[in-house]
Amino acid sequence: MNIPKIKVIILAAGKGRRLLSEANELPKALRRVCGKPLIRYVLNQIDFVDPSDITIIVGYRKEQVMEELGGGYRYVEQVVLDGTAHAVEYARASLEGYEGPVMVLYCDMPLLSRGTYRGIVERHILTGADQTLLSGVIDPIPPYGRLIRDAGGRLVDIVEEGACTPEQKLIAEVNVGIQVFNAPQMWEFLARVPYDYGKDPPERYLTAAAGVYARAGKRIEVYRLADPDEAMGVNTEDDLERVASLLGGGL
């Protein structure tokens, strides 16, 4: 299908502490793999979206990100780093007056393909969903949030690895992180995402939005990855090396 106009929000404000980004004097988004910044892989695969419709949430060393990527994109600074749900909310002003699909991405997932990004948007539009999530069935099961479904197969929640019961840890379908919402409805539901007080300091996670939508009786669709390798994010130096191997190059 021809994808209509959509908006994209890319979360790129993080330091990447486990990537030793401070020692490398680079924000996470600009750590390189096969000679190219992580966020460039993401932008290349969403080239079906006009740069003016892409809002990049920046924070740590924001000037470096903006200088690397240049004009054409919208940049918004996340002043308070207290979770991914709050990070998305910083983009609200840049989407003022827009009514349509909004895809939320991460800067550190260089293996996700153009086909996957297009596929989740198409599923969202064709089904008339309020929220669409990207999932994967991965072996061995990674430490990602598990998709919790009711007896009828309807998604009712996502439970993070650390909060899973022993039975839930056996669920092979995991949350990959990419989501599509509808504006302006999304702002109301994101505002309902609670703080996780198990964290210090407390944070509001985007994954918790699924439970908010489900409890409100909204339509949630799930688009499943065809290639589980695409689900890999980059959080450590080991992740960088593995991604470089999968991309067929070096750091």
C-alpha cells in the first residue's frame, strides 16, 4: 500500500552508560558500527518518511547529534530524563494540530529493516488500531518485556522481565519496542502511564502504555518480526560487536 503521511518520533536523548559513551565522548545515538552512527541506520530505513515529519528527541551532547544529522529534522530536547513515555511527550508541541499515525522508534536498533517499519505502519492503518506494537518470538528468550494475552488472544499488558512470574518468563513473544499511535489521542493515554517506583529515580516507561490502552478497551494490534535478529538493540560494547558481525563489517 502507499503509506499516507505519518509522523515519526525517534528517542535519542540517552547517554548510553553501558556503552561507555562518556569515555568515548559521544551520545549513544552516535556510537558507530561499521563506520556509521547507530541513528543513521534507523533514518536510512525510514526514508519513506519526509525528514520534516521526523522529530528527534535529544539530550546528552545534543549539539553533536544535531551537527551530525543536520537540518531538515525537528529536534526537541528532553530536559528531564525520567523514562521513555515522558520522552515521547516532549514531542507534543512539534505535532500540534496533527491528526494521524505516529511511529515511535529508538536510535539504537540498527538491524530493523525498512520492510518492518513499513509493515507495522500498514498493519496499524489497515486495522484501524489505536495502538500497534512490534513483537518477536526469539530463541533463546531475551530479557525483554513479555506480551500478556487473555484467553481470546487479546493483548492485555506487557510485563518487564524483572517483574515477570516464573510462568510469564516462559512466554516467548517479547516486546521489541517500536509502537504506532494515533494523534492526538496518544497524548491523553501517555499521560496516564504511571511511574515505576521500583526504579531509583522513578521512571515512566513507554511499554506500560499497552496496559493503559487495554484497560480503556482500545484496539491494540501486534505486528510480529519475520527475522528475530532485527530485534537486537545496542546497549553494551558486546552488542556493538554482535551487530557489526550481523551487518557484515567491523566497528
